[in-house]
Amino acid sequence: MAGPQCCENPPALSSSSGHGSILELGGLKTYVSGSSNSKHAILLISDVYGYEAPNLRKLADKVAAGGYYVVVPDFLYGDPYNPENKEKPIQVWIQSHGTDKGFEDAKQVIAALKDKGISPIGAAGFCWGGKVVVELAKSDNIQSAVLLHPSFVSVDDIKEVKAPIAILGAEIDQLSPPELVKQFEEILSSKPEVDRFVKIYPGVSHGWTVRYNVEDKKAVQSAEEAHQDMLDWFTKHVK
């Protein structure tokens, strides 16, 4: 299921990007932004390019400006997918970076946040991270979930979701095509106890919320629309 679209528009990774800092949380190196005095946290789970992607960190800073303590852990252990590495194509890379391990690690990060007295907690996942977040949303780990152009998420996953969930899909997406996102919406509409928000953004491709070209005004605008929808969802449910 990890196809070429999963890896398009790779970011130029930078360990120094963003206004936040790096610390250890739940055993993982983590980019953190916002005040640790905040009692509300947002966990952002990256795509296959990991937590050093500048657009992702910029988004973390934007969410932190809303009053949240934002954490972006390195779930890939310093080994993000590298399209230049021909010896480790995505199908090989994914074998040693399973979303099941990401889920177990995310639970440790959430436990560490709760140990600091920080709760409630929302989580947003991009592509690879979307699968991790949907697993969190099946349990009582988080109070709110957002999936942005998720990968690997199935109809069966959505059937088990307990947390309020927003699903932000792209019109042009081989991994979560609009037909599948509409199926997700149908399932959620049969679960009145789970608040939901489902939207398909026209004219954008998989990865558009974090792998956009900052010089492309239209691409930035489309990404920012999704960012605002994500923020609105957290404002509603992480309080």
C-alpha cells in the first residue's frame, strides 16, 4: 500500500528548523513547541520523512501559538525514508518502520505527557502517521484525532474509532482516494456517539498539508485551509 505517491515532494530535512526545542519524551527524541505549563497537548505524527521536516515543525509552532503544548516525536529513530537510497526502497524501508511500533511508541509519549499533568491530548497524523493516530483513536489514549491524507487506514479501522475524528482527504490520492474517504464518512455517520468531520479538498494531492512548495501561493493556501480545519477541530475537542 506504500506507493510512489506516498513519497512525492520529499522535504529538505533540517534538524534546526522551527522555533521549538528538542528533548526526550517517552524515550524518544521529540521536537516540542509551546509552553510546558499548558494543560492541553497536541501530538503530531509525521509521514515517512520524519520529524525534521520544516513544514511540519512550522505547523507545530502554529498549533502551539493556539495555546497548546505540541510534541512531534521521532518515531522513525533517526532513519526517515530517503528516496536517494536505492538499496532501501519504500517497500523495504517500511518493513523496519511499522505503524504498529509507532502506535506502541505513541502510547509511551502520551503516558509521559500525562505524567507531567498534561491532559486532554489530541493527535494528528500525516500519511504514515494517520494509521498510528487511528489506532490511538480506537482506545482511550486521546480525546481528539485528525487524519490528514492517511495511509494504511482501513474501513475496519474506522469502525472501531471511539474518539472524535476529523478526516482530511485529497482529491488526488491513491492511498486514501475520495471513494474510500466517503466510505469512512458513511461508517462514522452510523456512529452518532462519535463526533466527526470529513472533508475532501479539491485539486490537491496526497501529502499536500506538509509537503507543499512554500513558493507556490496556491499550494500554501490549500495547506493552510487544512491546517485551520485541524486547529478548529482541536479547539472544539481538546479543552
